[in-house]
Amino acid sequence: MPDDDFGVHALIEAQRRVANSKKLSDRFLGAVRLAGLLRKRLAMLTDRQIGQLVSDVVADELRVLSPEMEILEHAVRRLFRSGGGSWRDQDTSVMDDATPPCLLCGSETIYHVGIDEPDFLLCVRARCEHKEPLGICADDEDN
């Protein structure tokens, strides 16, 4: 499979697997190669996609109500803002928009910026987790 076929999430998981390898050479060479590929893929993402990725990948590693989590949430909101420039209190982001209830169960949904797929609404109910495609690519929205 060519390197360009790996999605961002697949590269992250592959880098994690290589980092846990018992062979030092695999850990080093694999991590260096995958880090380079991931760096190239990340450079192609929009600010909103990076914000979503930070929220998806990094937030799970932090403690709730920690200062690190507050910093992360603030950084994500800045990345999700609709306009450029510095963040002001009256600025809004796609995360502030009201979302419709889940079509399957009626629970709350959250806006999810697509990384390797178009944006979608995600049901917050653990047993449902329905994804409702929005047909919007974050790339198109920022331009």
C-alpha cells in the first residue's frame, strides 16, 4: 500500500504500534518514518481538522478538570473558529452551533469535523453512536 493511502488515524495507530515494538530498531526506524508521513499528512489538514484531531487523540490522555484539559479545549475552540485573527469572546466556532437530535434515537449530537471523511454529526449516546453525514468537507468550508 502506498504511503499516500494511509489516513491520519491509521498513521497514528501504526506509530503507536511501532513505538511499543520489542525491537529497538523497529521502534526507532518505524517511528521516524511514520512520524515523517504523519507530519506530511497533518500539513495538508485545515485548522478545523487539526482541532478535531487534537480533541479526538489528545483529550483522552488528559484528566478531566485539569489545567491541561482547559488549555486543550481553548486551543480546539480557537482552531474551530470561523474567521482568522485573534480570538475574541464574541467569536463563535462550529462547536457552538446548535445541532439537531439524532435521527435514530433522539439523543444529542455533536458536530464532528472530518479528517479522512466528510464532516458529520455524531450521536453522544454510547449505545447508538450514529453518524449523520453532513456532506461538508472541512477543506471546502475554510476556503
